[in-house]
Amino acid sequence: AGWNTMAVVGSMALDGAMGLSRGFDVYDQQFGTGLGLPFEDRADGVTMRALAAVDARPDPNQPLFLFVHYYDPHLPWDSAPPTVRSRFADPDYSGPVHGTRDTLARLQQAFMADTLSEADLQQARQLYRAEIHWSDHQLGVLLDGLDARGLGANRLVIVTSDHGETIGDFSTEEFMLSDGRPYFRIPIGHGDDVSTVNLHVPLIIQGRGDLGIE
């Protein structure tokens, strides 16, 4: 329809090979600053790639649809820089919760064994909040960058998420599967959990100019 369509993604969870790249002129899934396993880029890397992709457009006057995917508020919770983490995490905490990928398994095992302390849960929640804050900051950097490139006067911005995260928000529940095997619903993570905590996600819509919202 005459629009320049671009996507810049922060995780291989949105690998274009799954068909998600259909309809995009550019589908950037390069992860130059991968963390741990090579399938994630930090929020600042995503922002940098998104603005670089905008700068490389052959026709800057063409209407732009830009999809930018941040993965940071998702395990591992260790991508926020130390200056951000220090504002949220307890500096005196010495337990097993560090935000690494094995944090989830440790939290689940400790929850099942009833050995998880409130300090452990609070540290996990704070590390998660640090990731949200870091992503929110980078979203601001992205929008400021688009403004600086003259892409702010007529713009519609939609911010949402695919799921939330459960961190000790309810008690462990046991269900019996149809084959008679027990299934434990552990309130750590998301997975197949459809609790309110995981289903309530942000949906923010802001319009300007010709794309303003009444």
C-alpha cells in the first residue's frame, strides 16, 4: 500500500524463518551484542539498530511502518546496566537469585520445596522491574531519535507485550491430568500459565498530527 515496512527484533524468539518476516521490506534480526546464549540483543542494541535501519531507508519521504521488539523483560534478567540494576536490586542480597537463566529453575525448585524466602522473591521482582525500566528508557531513546529525524509530527505509537511474568503471585496448585498424572502449576515464570498476572499486559496508544487520537 505504498508504505516502507521495517522490523528490528531483539530475540530469536521472533526468527523470520518462522514466517514472521512476511510483509516486511527489512527484517533485522542481527544480534551483535548477544547475551549468554546467542539469541538476544540488549535494548540499547535494538534501539541503535532500529535508528540505523531508519537512516538507511532509500526514500525517507515514504510512509514508515516500524516494528521494534525489545526482549529484555524476559529471562535472563541481567541485561540492564549496573546503574539501572543498582536502583532496584538489594545490594545486600546474597541468595541464589541473580537474574541468570538458571534463576527460573532455582526459584521453581525452591518454591516447590517451600524453601524460597521473601527476600528471594523480592530480589527476583526487582531484577524484573529493572529490565522493564531499562526497556522503557530505551523506548524513550528510540522515540526521541525518531523525533530528531523528523518522524514525530504525524505518528501513531502502539506499545504492548506478549505476556507478563508470575513471580510468586499465588500458591502452587496441583491438578490431575486426563491420564491420571499430577501437574503442578508453579507461580514462577509464564510458560503455559494463563493467570491474570500473565494475561494483563500494557496496551498504550499515542497519536500525533494526522494520526492523532480523539
